[in-house]
Amino acid sequence: MIVRVPARRAGNMEIPPDDGYTWRKYGQKEILGSKFPRSYYRCTHKSYYGCEAKKQVQRLDDDPYTYEVKYCGTHSCQTSTAPLLIPSMAPTNDNSSSNPQGEALMPEAPAQPHSSLLASTELGIWFSREFEHGQRETQPLIVPHGGEGSSTQAGPSHLQGGREVDCPVADLADAMFNSGSSGSSMDAFFSQPSQDN
DNA sequence: ACAATTTGACCGCT
DNA sequence: AGCGGTCAAATTGT
């Protein structure tokens, strides 16, 4: 699952996209074709929780302020530290010209999640917030594994090092997409032809 | 001191 | 051989 999230500018620094989970960076590599290096993250509580969820963050060379986050695997640990409440705590004080009207909150702000589904839900919020926030020339939001097909997922079964398996991508996506009621909010994003690229 | 982050090296695949 | 990805060791911050 690949997601593009616009970073917010805090002075001169950009904040890394946080989906509400704790990630520990385990590597960084410069990718050919990209001006910016790619960062590799793993769940902080990989151990004990057995959360094999991974995340790759790479800045778009087209939009340095946009992060392309590639989620791999599913999370088993929802030990979020400050998620599920974005719509209230978002004073967005850093901005001054990008968001003069304030951000449109989500109609379904789940202050009390229930299960793993909460992840997708809060993710959605986090997303909507970002989008409603500084909607610049944000092109596509969620791009499938390629861009054209729907769920055209190949079968990458590369074994590396002998510990990891593959990327059961779309699991999270599937969750949020299939959120049913909550999914409607997402639908708005997909229907948003705000792309000009 | 611990945990997290950073940088480099190594491994596996194309 | 090159690129992409992960792990390991060292360093920094809390």
C-alpha cells in the first residue's frame, strides 16, 4: 500500500507522517532516480507484539513536502501514543497562509476505537485532516501497486536474510476501504479529481 | 542506562 | 555489477 501524505511545515522543518503508531527507523538508503533517500521503519514493539508491520518513507522529488509512505504488512500493536483524537488537538499553529480557513474535521471522529479497525479509521482521519488542511496540488492519494490496475498485486515472495517473508500489502488498505460506513469519507478522496499532474 | 537514531556493511535478487 | 533492503554497531538524546 502506497500513500502520499503532504508534510506540514513547522518553520523550516517538516514533520514525518505519523499514522498513529510508533515506528523505529532501521535503515535509510538513497534510491536511484530519487533525489531524496528512503527511510525504512519498523514497529517499535516489533518484539513481544510480533508486529511485523513495516513502513517506508520517501520524499517525492517532485514535491519535497510530500512523503510517499509505503506500508508493508499489518500491525498487531495499536500502542499508539497520541492518535485517535486528531480533529481536536490540531491547532495547526505553524501555518499562516496555507490554511486560513482551518481544517474541516471528520464527521466520524472516533474518540473510542474498538479493534484493529481503529487503525484504519484513525488513519482515515489523519488523512482527511492532511488533505483538508493544505490542499495544494496533491495529486493521487492512494496509488495501487502500479497506478493503473485495481488490486493488481504481484506475488513477491522474495526471502531476504531469512526472516522476513513478503509484503501482505493492501491488508490495511483493505481494512480501511472495507470499513463500510467509515469508508465513505475515504470515498471523497478518491472522487477528488484535484490532480493536475 | 536505555532506547532510538544514524551510518556503513552485507545480503539477495535482477 | 548494481540496486534495494535489512542488520549491526556506534552515537546521541532523554
